[in-house]
Amino acid sequence: MANHEYAESYFEEPELLETALPAFFETLVAEVRGYLEKYPEPDGVVGLVGAGALFGLGDSVKVSALMNGVNESIHGRLLVFFPGHVQHNSYRLLDARDGWDYLAIPITAEGATR
């Protein structure tokens, strides 16, 4: 988003972002899908960093929406580095709202849980 032609305007007036978010999200999904397609091994693991960058961008631009958008392209395991916490298979991004569950197994400081 920082490379967007109107990035400076968006930073000055964030409410203008609403018009750019659908295209931004479509591009994000396409880029993540493209990367996942490069690694079609069923036993492979691909790591995704930067989930926290989606925080606060609106209801249609969430980590859960991204996961739903790329689901078909995941051939092995997708490791999402998630800046939040988990409680009873509910994930909360930066402790902002009730979270989501997505066939996930958290890896925490205490170890993996099921």
C-alpha cells in the first residue's frame, strides 16, 4: 500500500482508503496465491509474515478473509505468524476482537496445542 500512487493522500486522509481496499485485497490474495502455487509439495511448509499489517483495515480485509481467499492454493501447510493470542481455538489479532478458527494448530511458547 505504501507504493500506491495515492499513498500520501491516504495517510493524510485515511477515510479515503475505503475506495482502494477492495483492489488492494484482490491484489494481496493474488500475490499470496501465486507464491503458494510455486510450492505445490503436499509435505511442504510455507510461512506467511505480516498478518498484523491487515489490522484495522476494515471488515473485508482480515486475516480470516485472506485465508479463505487462498485456501485452494495451499498444498501443504501454511504457517501464519499471527501477532495475537489463541484461547480455545479462537484467534484474536492484536487482542482487538473475537477471533476466528481455521483448522489451525497454534505453536505457542508452551508448545504446540491441539
